[in-house]
Amino acid sequence: DIENEEELENYIKKRYGPACLIGDMTKKEDMFDVGIRTETGEWTIDDPNTAINEECFVNYMIEIRYSPKVGKVASWDRGQSASFLRSDGALLDDKIDDSFEFLEN
């Protein structure tokens, strides 16, 4: 249960490290995709110039969704490579992530 952005940031700090902060929040219908950043800026594994902060070291894909409407957060770790591939080589991980939605009680 998350009631506001302060609680959301506390969740991120507790789960991913005390130097982790809320990054970009992209609205997607009734929820937000939430990024993680440190004081040094957005974390991107593809940017070799990103300063590594040992108290917010994230070197794998993380998905965080926050719904102020239902007061909930959900997160899952995707790892460092694709998990779901069709036999024709099509990547399904993004489609699965995009299908996520919060259910109201």
C-alpha cells in the first residue's frame, strides 16, 4: 500500500538501496511507470559514464508501477536479458509488462 510519492520513494529506498530516488514517472492510464535515479542522475546500464553508487546499484531491468487511484505499488525484476521469446525470436517481455494493470477491490 502506497498513499503518496513520499511513501513510494521510501519503498524504492528500502527495496533497491538508500541512495535510490524516484526517477521519471510516465503516466499510463490510471498508473505511472516509475524510474529509479540517484543523486548523480538517471541510472542507465547502457551509459558507461553513469556514476555507480554502491547504495543504489541497479544493473538489471526493473519495472515499477504506481497507482495513486488504488494506492498500490507493484514491482518486478526482469533481469539482464529476455525471459520470454517466441520460437520465431519475437521478444514478449515488453508486451507482458505493458499488459499489467491494477485491479480495484
